[in-house]
Amino acid sequence: MKKRVFSGIQPTGDTHIGNYLGATKHWAARQDEYDNIFCIVDLHAITTPQEPEVLKAKIREVTGLLLAVGIDTERSIVFIQSHVPAHSELAWILNCFTPMGWMQRMTQYKEKSKNQESVSTGLFDYPALMAADILLYDTDVVPVGEDQKQHVELTRDIAQRFNAIYGDTFVLPSPVIPDIGARIMGLDDPEKKMSKSEPGSNHAINLLDPPDVITNKIKRAATDSLRDIVYDENRPGVYNLLVIYELFTGKSRQEIVDHFAGKGYADLKKELAEVVIEGLSPIQKKYADLTADPGYLDSLMAKGAEQAIPLAEKVLTRVKDTIGLG
Ligand code: AQP
């Protein structure tokens, strides 16, 4: 039997090449290896304030982009989180088994709540909902970028704690992080993870950016005052550009370093822009085709929820029976 994969993506902001290179590209590439479930996690999106019309549009956009990068609804279940009520129900139950101290340790919460006058309880509690997302499907493997590794480990801890009290109820999931590209950094500040919520027009390359925008963003990317083009993690700007180049071309590090020997940052940026534009072009074309008929994505998502609901209900019933509910 194939192992079960579950992963999700938030419909907030603009989906960027970090989301693609660190996560969705791998989900698409390994679909035949696993039994896959992918989710557009709209309930996570509302942990920070959202405009209703914008959120609706973003749910559609992220759905279209997931399919455009190659997720195939014939080989994977794809659905919208709020269409499957069991996610919220299990999240509540898991809340009751998760010590506050575990949540307080979550780096993402600390970062996202920094300098905010008021943050929602939902933002603090986000990892319990994420644990519910994963545990509801008896998930073995959770492919994510590095920023989400801590949340998957917390999910495992919650499941272990529950199993220790009640006996084996949950399957213990493991995070899978790509060797290269697990943390694509911002173009404007290579010390910071490329992120949808980071302000700044030159921070991220978005999957739907037109060619001239991509070229300009890369042209303005932060580098350093040195000259040679080599992989050196102590020079995070150039390192990040080389990693992006590597992932879009599939070339080895040696080939890349040889190729750029004697060349300057302007050459690196020019060639990088070319390969990113070339790499995103088929995704953008497929996205345009998929979204041309507005009803098409809706019908696929309705089918996805229909497939997910019985799987989720089965596990939820098991949990409720175990703890004495119902
Ligand atoms: N910079 C990144 N490099 C590699 N992988 C990344 N991921 C996110 N940023 C990078 C991975 O993309 C998947 C989907 O992420 P998400 O949309 O659920 O939200 P996130 O992890 O919080 O990512 P963002 O883009 O930074 O969004 P905001 O700003 O809303 O928090 C995940 O597997 C993630 O690891």
C-alpha cells in the first residue's frame, strides 16, 4: 500500500517561487509514489485579517495554481479546508490535549505576532488546526518547506501524547523537507524567508508575475560587494540567487560555478531572470486555461471535498469514540 501524503497551502497573498520550489513542485513530482491529499487551507488564512472578496479570489487563485504546477485531481485529492467540517471539529479536540507551553514555543507564532498590537487566538492556535488537518487522514508523510517543519513535529508530539493516553489512535506523521530549496529567501533581504505576508514589492517572485516584473525584481535583488559567483552561505544574497538558478535549470553546482566563472552579478541576474521566466511560463499558461471557465475549478473542488469527507469522518469518529463523545 502506498504511503499517505497530506500537505496544505494558504490562500493568502501571492503564491511565490518559495512555495513552489520548497513545496508544491515536489508534491506534483511525486504524486505517483504516494496516496496524496492536498488542501487549500482557508481556515488558516483567517488567523490574520482578510477582506472577504479578496479571500474568495485568493482561494480560487491558489486552487488554479496548484493544478497549474501539475497537481492532478485524477491522482490526488484536492479540496478546500472549510468544505470539510471535520477539520475544525478535530482541531477543538486536539486543543484540549495540547499544553499551552508547546504552542508558546512555535517560532512562526513568535515571528508573526512580533510588533502586532493585537493578534487573534486563532494565530496562536494555528498549529492545532494544522495537526487536525494532518491527523484526520492517517497521514504518513508531510512534504513542507523548512518553516513548517516545527509544526509537523508538534503534530507528531500531540499524536504521541494522545496515543499514550488512549492507545494507538493516530498515525504518526513525518515531515519531508527538500535537500535544496527548503528555505528560499527574500530578494530584498536574503536574511528573511521569502514570504507572502512580507511587504515590499521587491521581496518575492510570484508565480503569476509577468516577465518584465520578474526581470526587474531580479535586477534589484540584494547581493554583496564581492565579485566571484560561488556557493557561499555567508553571502546569502548570491547564494539564494544561485539556489533558485539551480532549481530552475536542474544543473549541478559545479556546472553552474564553471558557467559563471569570470562573469559578474549582472550576467547572473540576466540569466536567472531568463530561466525563471522560462520555468514559470508553462505554469502561467496552464493557469490561464484552467481559470478561463469559472465553473471548472468549482466542480473539481466539489469532487475533492466529496472524496475527503468520508476519509476525515472515519478518523473523527474513531477519535470521538475513543474519548467518549457521542
Ligand atoms: N520561502 C520558502 N521557501 C521554501 N518553502 C516555503 N514555503 C513557504 N515559504 C517558503 C512552503 O510553502 C508551503 C505553503 O506555505 P503556506 O502558504 O501554507 O504558508 P507559509 O508556510 O506561512 O508560507 P508563506 O508564503 O510565508 O505565507 P505567509 O506569509 O502567509 O506566512 C509550505 O510547505 C511552506 O513550508
